[in-house]
Amino acid sequence: MPEPSPSAVPDNGSDASSAAAEVPSAAAFLGRARSVLDLVAARNADPVRRAAGLVADCVAADGVLQAFGTGHSQAAALELAGRAGGLVPSNRISLADLVLRGGDDRDALADPLLERRPGLAARLYELAGVRAGDLFFIVSSSGVNGAVVDMALLARERGHRLIALTSLAHTRAVEPRHPSGRRLADLADVVLDNGAPLGDAVLPMAAGGGPEDGDPGAAQPPAVCGISSLTSALLVQMVVAEAIGRLVERGIPAPVYASANVPGGFERNLLLERRYEGRLHRTAVG
């Protein structure tokens, strides 16, 4: 696991004296987001280069990028897999695969805590049709839930390289939920830190965020506006850009998606996907 690095923003309660009086607003969030994005880009310069090297090596060897995230972390997985301007050899593994390809009843997805259940990874892995040489890119801001750590453990056991996108500030502040006691960041070849604070939200509120008497979350002052979706998307696109640049430098054609909503884009993408037939699972939701 990499050396400790502070969150790119103060913990929700760490600067309450200066920030709590600020009323949340679009301008306040824009200002905070701009500073956080700059810090995250600077602090991840080396991890981005190392991650891009793994991605370029995978694509050059006809591997597929296997992206996995649950909850809001699915947004970052969607930035990597099947994205206009992104690499074609990319597949998103999703809990929904249990229903879409595994035959489970759709009620299985009604459990909001499904991602915390250990034991799902092996089934999702098999449904994805993963091959040797595929690279795993696993996203989880907390990095402690069962399904995420299970998938990381399985990827390592099967010999895959692993890139983790997580919040080091958050993951180090909470106890692992996996029976192994491991966190996602403990298992990765490269860790990208999205810079989000514990709890993700970056604009503190003095009060009014919810129940107060007997509130189980009262130890952490309420805050609004999560930042990890923005910073994670930035890091994904930085890795993709750097990886494609390295492929170009090697003289290797980079298989890149065009937008399906420009003339000829959908047809062009289908031609590129034929090289990876049976390995890329696209649905109406990505």
C-alpha cells in the first residue's frame, strides 16, 4: 500500500470553524471542485503514468480492461468501459450481471447492501468471461466492501494485474468489512487516490442535514456535494489519454471508440469490437 497522503480536501469536520459558516452554493462547490481537481491531478502524476503503462501493455497483448465498481463507483467504471473516446477492449463487470447473464431473479438487485456480501466475485468473474492477460481496474471510494475486496483478491489469485481507484483518506478511516481484513488498496499494483474526504461530501453545513437527536451519524458533521465522481472521472481519462499516447509511441494502433451518435460511429465501433467478440458485454446501460 502506498505511503499515507492526505485527502485533497479537509475532512468534513476538520475545518468546521472556517467552513461551517459558508452556506452551500453552486459557486462554493465550483471553487472547491477546481482546487480539488488540481490537487488530485498533481498528486497522482506518477500513479497515472504507472497505471497507463499497465493499460498500454494489456491492450498491446490483446487483453481486455475489466472495470468493476458498485454504487456510485459504477460511474467511474462507465468512464472506462464502452466510452466514446475510450479504448474498445474494455468491459464493465456489474452486479446486474447476476440477473442479465446469470439468470438470477431481478429481486436480487433490490438489496441496497448487496455490494457488502462476500462471495459474489467468483460468479461475476465467470460471467464476464475473463481471460489471462486481462487487466482489472476496480473502483471503490471506501475500498472496504465485500464484493470489491473479493474481486480484487480473485483477480490477484488468478494472476491479473490490478489498478485500484479509491479514496485513501476514506479507506484508512474505516474498518474493513471483508473477512480477510484487507482493503482494495492493499491488493493493487497501482493505487489512484481520488482525494475525496471521509464521507465524500466537501461543503460542510452547520445544521439542517437531517435528524439530530439520536442521529447515528452525528459524530460526523453533515456535508453536501460529493467530489469522488468528478475526481475519479478525471483520473480515468488521464490514464486513458496517457495509455493511448504510449500505444501511439510504440506504433501500435489504438482501438478507440467513436461516438455512436455521429454518422458512421456505431458501425465503426462494431467493426472494432469484432476483434474481441464474446469478451465485451454491452447493454443499454453500458
